[in-house]
Amino acid sequence: MPAKSPPLTSVPRPPAGADAARRRIVAGARQYFFAHGFRGVTMDDLAGELGMSKKTLYAHFPSKMALLAVVMADKMNAVEADLEKVMAASEGDFPARLQGLLACMRGHTEEISAPYVRDVRREAPELFAHVQERRHALIQRFFGKLLQDGRRAGKIRRDIPVTMMIEMLLGAVDTVVIPAKMGELGTTPKVAFHQIITIFLEGVLVPEGGEKR
């Protein structure tokens, strides 16, 4: 049975003056977890990678599961911050926003390996579900805004409600970007997400020459 994972907001705060060490641990664990998975990585492994004692790790995080919760929150916060930068930097420019959002999502999914997704889904199902919920919220917020802007610019079809477009995108991501389906298809999170977005956009963009009535 998977260990019960802590909520992303319940991890104890570090002692005063420990922020730099804590950030270093989170950054190192994020890189290591995402590359090698979670199940087979021990706190000894992480201590060795970071060049610190296991005692130091436990001084900041009471367990590997608590560290995972912070790593996942850190990842989602980074995704949200980068998406906000893209939207702010290309105000009113639909093509630039589209390319920026796609580049941002490709970059973030490239970091994640299939073993990591598989392990977190098995070992920390509550955290996995929380990340799915937050991913849904980010897709609805940023891609919803993109589609609305694109519609005003005459680039997005008007015969399908934006809410339906978003539900279709979410459904495709939830169905395909899971370990079993990616294994069946022989793909990776980065490739799967990119292919979903490509197919999705081919369906919602107005074709060359304007929208057919």
C-alpha cells in the first residue's frame, strides 16, 4: 500500500537562515527525482548527490515523501510563473503567445521522465491527484485565455465553445499522459504532450483563407 503523502501545504517550515540549503536540496531532489524516478531513490542517494549528510537532509525534511511534496509544489509554481511571464510579454499578440506557451510547456515536460510519473502515481496517489488538479487549473486559465484572445483575433474557430475545447484538451492529456498509456504507445511525457497540443491546435485554428461558414 502506498505511503500516505502529506498535503503540499503541510510540510513544516525550515529554521531561520536555512532557506539557501533548503532551496539547494529541493533543486537537487527535483533534478534527481525527475531523471531517475522516486521509488528507487533513497535519502542516502540524495545526500551523496548533494554532498551533504543524511542528517542534514532530515533536518530540513522529515521524510522523502515530505521532500517530494515540496519538489512537486516547486515544479508547479515554476510552471505557473513561466506561463505568466509568457502571457505578460506578448500582450495582444496571439501568435507570440501561442508559440511562447508551447515552448514553455515543452520545456517543462522535457524535464519529467516516465519513471517519475509512474512512481509518483503509485507511491503518492494523493500528491499525483493534487498535481493533476493544479495542471487542470493552469490549462483552463492560460490556454482558455489564449483561445479567447485567438478568437477575438480571428485565429480560433467560433463554432465550438472555448469551454468544450478546454475539456477536450484536458481529457486527452489525462488519458494519454499516464504511465500505462505512454508505455503502450512507446512515448514520453514530453512527446505525448507535444503531440496532443499539435493535434488539438490543428482542430481549433482557423484554416488558411479564413473560417468556412
